[in-house]
Amino acid sequence: MDDSIEARISSECPVETQAILRAAWRHDLPAIKPFLSGPGKASCSDPTTGETPLHAAIRSLGPVTESDEKDAKDEAETEAVKTVEHLLLYGAIWNDVDDNNETPGCVAWRLGRKGVYEVMLRAGMRAEMLFAILDGYEELGSEGEDDDNDDEMAEGETGDVDVNAEADAEAEAEADANDNVNEAETEDVTATTAKPASEDAPYLESKLTLVDGKLVDAAGNGVMMAWEKDIMRRSVDAMLGDGDAAKGKRVLNIGFGLGIIDSMIAATQPARHHVIEAHPEVLARIDAASASGAATSTGGSDDHAAEFGAAWEATSTVEPGAYKIQRGRWQDICPKLLAEGELYDAIYFDTFGEDYSELHRFFSDYIPGLLDDQGVFGFFNGLGADRRICYDVYTRVVEMHLSDAGLDVAWQDVDVQLAEDGLDTAGKGAWEGILRPYWTLETYRLPTCTFMG
């Protein structure tokens, strides 16, 4: 990859944008500041390469060297951090992607610039927390960095400059930048969802296709795939324990899909096993397999629909309704479960086509009433898993939100064999027939959540 400034600025790039990019590359704040009074200038980009001032400020550092690692106060990186923080203050978008599909944080990670990466990570957290307050998760990544303003103003300016006047000017410019970035569009729309749904039609109205262990919607998005089996196995063990310790638990799973995790739960002989599923085609597949009495589903060994349905519901010897498919959206069913006094030892959440705000809503509003005091809550942690920076941002954000809900979270790192599972190349292997990969990382962070204290 050619990271030179000549390769990153194309001949089609407007003169003013070139000037901003070159100033950012040099970490020349005095040269950058005059441009930033115009709305959107901090997030301008080369029309061909997608290079933004944030990309340029980080890329110019080059790969970290052995001498850099020994010198924790590397002067060039210190200047880069100042430039990056100032650009963020004026509305630079933390997760804009370039023509290499890299965000500024991705560039920092690739170059081994941990200090700059941490700055970008904090910027992403602030953006997400702001949109959490504004209930605008779908707009993730479009945020002016208000938190940096205090530091900038506290430093002030020397010489004959009126500090208060400059602070007022910066505040006005920042407001303009914030207004502008609310209208900005980025290509990174998958960071807010574990698995992206179609933008053309709601997921529940989408036709599903099951082939080669892949449940796919009409737009080609992967709803559930067989490669997730190891993660599901580890999630069940983390929630229920091993062997005899796992037996006799009360379990709620939200999102049936291929029934992978429900098959594993059923094998532990739970005292209570409820499944919430809303998609009519998934429910029809369960009903068809149950009605035919088939030993296996027509979807193959990776589809467990035949193990559930009316016949399965009738196998409970404890009480009627102990084993049950709850048909509908969890948003409609969970209030009823609360009203009926249902309580579970383990709850797992893995839905499709919903952004992070719905997961946040679920564990904030329903886990306190549905989970036993000693119970365990888990979820499929695919939040922002198409890029390392987004995954790291969501790890920290979900920790904070879980804490607000009274939950502790322990993370277990699970290796994902990208090459072995055919996940290393978009459009090939496991991703053949899938519009875009929803997983690109070598490590899955498995969450185990329990009540504090």
C-alpha cells in the first residue's frame, strides 16, 4: 500500500482540499486553523482516494519503528495527536472510510500507532455516547468532539490574541461543524448493527433463502451462518455451565435463525426453554418440519428447525408451556412475559436487522425483570465487527451501558479461524452469495453478563 502524500492526493482534488490535506500531513495547526471556520472543512476528502485530514495526519507518521517504541514521547506522534484532536473538535468524522476501506483509526492500527489509535477510539466512544443520548444510533460517526473543547480553551493562546474572543470564534465554528456533520454521509453503516439488514425492505418482510448452512435475506445479507457454531457452543457453556451443572435451567433465547444455539440449549435438558422468533418464514420452516415428522430439516445438518415446533413443545414433562416458540417481535412479547412473572436463569439475544439501540433497550428495560438474580445474560457480539476500531468502540460503549443497567460483563476472547472457516475473502468461501461480510476479525469477544453484587 502506497501511503505517500503524492499517492493520496489525486489530480481531481480541489486546491483548497489539497491545502488542508497537506497541512494535516505536516501537522501544521496554524495552517489548518483558517480553513476550519467553514462548515465541513475538517471532514473534507479527496474525491478519488477518500483521504480526509484525519487520515493524512495519521498516515504521515508511517509505521512505528523499534526506536519509536523505546521513545514513548515520540515528537511526531505527539504533534499528530494534537492535530487529530483539533480536527475532531471541528467536526472531523471519526469513521470516514477511504478508498482502501480504512477509517483513520484503521490506519493508526495498521501503522502500530497506539497513542493515535487510542485518541480515535475515545472519539468513537464520545460519538456513540452522544447519539445514545439523542437516540440517533443510526447516525453513528457524525459528531463534533465537544469534550475536547474544554482542553483546547484551557490551554488558551499567547501573545496579543484575545483568548475569550478566540474561544467564542471556535465555539461558533464548532457549532457550524456540528450542524454540517449531522448532514454528512459515511460509507460505514455496518458499525451500528451486528448483521446489516436490507435498506430496501424491512427484514420481517424479506424473503429468506437457506443454502449451504447460510440463512440469507432477499438483499443477500447473512442472517445466520454455520460458521457461528463454535461461538454459540461457547456462549451456551458460559451461560449454563458444563455437564450436570447445565441441566434444569430456565432459558430464554431471542432469535431462532437456524436454531443452532437452541439445539445446544435443548441438549442440556432445560426445565424451561422459550424461544422468541418473529420472521414468518423461519416459523413456517419450523412448523413444516414438525408437521411432517421429519427427523432432519430440509435445510441440512446446519438447520435445526425439525427439532422444534409442536412436537418439541409437547415433550415437556414439567408443565404445559415449559417448551415454547413465542411467535412475534420481542418488543411485543417481552412485556407479556414480564406481566406473567416469567423468570429465567439464562437469556441470550441474537436478532437480525436491528441496530445497537434495540440491544441497549432490551438489556436496560427487560433484563432486570426477566433474569434471575443469579442469572446470566449473553448476546451475539457482532457490534461493528467489520472493522477493528468499531469493534473496540462498541466494547467500551456496551460496557458502560451494561453498567448503567446494573450489569457486570466479563469478556472471553475466542479465536476465529478466518481462513479455515472461509471468512478471509469477501464474496468467496463462507461469504459466497453474501452481500458483504459482517465479520472480519480474528478475535470474537464473548460477553457474559451478571448483575452487580
